[in-house]
Amino acid sequence: MTVLVFLDPKFPEGRLADAAVPQLMATDLGATRGAGVLESMLAVDGAPRKMGAHLDRMAASAQALDLVFPERESWERAVSTALSELMIQAGPAEAVVKLLLSRGVEGAGSPTAWVAASPVAADVRERSAEGLAVLLLDRGYDSTVADRAPWLLLGAKTLSYAVNMAALRYAKAQGADDVIFTSSDGKVLEGPTSSVILAVEEDGVKTLLTPELESGILPGTTQRALFDAAEAAGWARGYGPLEPAHLMEADAVWLVSSIRLLAPVTSIDGTAIASSPALTEALTALLRGAL
């Protein structure tokens, strides 16, 4: 089930809508052009996790698209309304909360904004718990293009997910589970719906590494929360540039996202890589404590 709440000036707490009937205008530019932004966050026992970080990132994405971003308080009230209704109807321990903003109906000059809340599928983490077979796919841009071509919207989380979904379909057609994008100059970037994190231990120092933001990747809210928690627990942390060889030589590699949390990678392009259930368990515990 899904609970829909639209941000509407006439309804300060958000306007509940029936998810079983059409709600979006056919001329909405989010539907016809993919002109919009989104965020997905986890809620536990009816309480959203990292909402401030998600709203910060969504506002930055909206700015990149020159979209009017509704007041944060409007989003917060709509999320509260959606989760309250979801808890009444289903009472899930964990929920997916999606925040969506489109440019709105063509010619109207005002955005369309809504919240969708639904229970986390029971098997969403079980499917990746045993490890992911990953393909490296070339995104087609070099790692310096984000500064040269801001119109590509690299680093913004937009509604235009067609390329990301195509990459996942391609991977599954090849017998893999997921994807890590690389740049045309050979740098590791991110997954279609996740950040990439790897762990290395040298001379007794444990370090978490992730690609650098300057390469045009989306700033990961879950990656940042994990890095902060790991640093407090005595880990070192670092930011790229990373290359595929670093993934192959790491002590463990994960794809990290708000809903799946840590999903261990066990093979890349058909070659097995090191993984560590103990590290996955320890870092998952740190991450849950930080949420």
C-alpha cells in the first residue's frame, strides 16, 4: 500500500490523496519531461531518518534544475501526515518515504510536490544479504565533466532515471545484480541507486573510502552518516579518486543506500572479490546507530 500526501497551500498539514486513482495531470512536466527531483528516505517506527540531510540534498538538486523549492516545514508536515496515516493503516516497522517535486503542469508556473510513503518490502535486504554480482559500466563522461557542463545535472537527483534503470536491466540480462558506473577516464563513480564504499586495513589502520564528489556523483546521505559513525568509532576515512583496481584489491566493497543500507559486493565483472560478513555486520550496526 502507498499513502500519498500533496503539498497544498490550502492544507497546511498536506492533502491526503487516494493512491488507487490518478492524481497527476497528464501535462505535468515531471511526467512528460522528467523535469523534477526526488529523495527516498527510511522511516523506522513512524519516524523519518536523516530527513534534514535529504531535504538539504533535494534543495540542492532543485537549485540545479532552477526549480522553486517549497518550504522545509511544508515537507516536514506532509511527511508527518503520510507516516501517521501509514502507521494507522499498516503499522510497518520500516517504511520508504519518497519526496517528489516536479516543475508542474506545463504553463501553470507552479511546481507539483508530494510525499509517498509505503512499507519496506520484506525481502528488500534479503535479496542482497548474500552478496551482489556487479558489472562495471561506462557512464560515458570523464570525471571532470561536472564542472565543465553543469547542464548535465551530474550530482543532482532528478526524476530522469531512465538511464539508471536501463543500466540495471542490462546488468540483470547479463546475470548480474547491480552496477557500478565508471567514468570514461577510468574512475569509479557510483551505483544507479547507491554510493560505493570500500574498506582497507593497512598497518592496523582501518579505512573507509568512497569516490570524490568532484567526479560528478550524487552526495550520499547514507554514505556520509556511515563515515561519521565510523570515524567516531576509530576508523579513518578518505575520498577518491578511485579506480577499479582499488575495488578488486579492497578488503570489502559495498553499495550503500538509504533503504538497502549496506549491500556487500562479492564479484565484479564475473571475478570474485574479497568480502567480510564481520565488517558488514559491524558497519551496519554503526550505521543503524547513526540513523
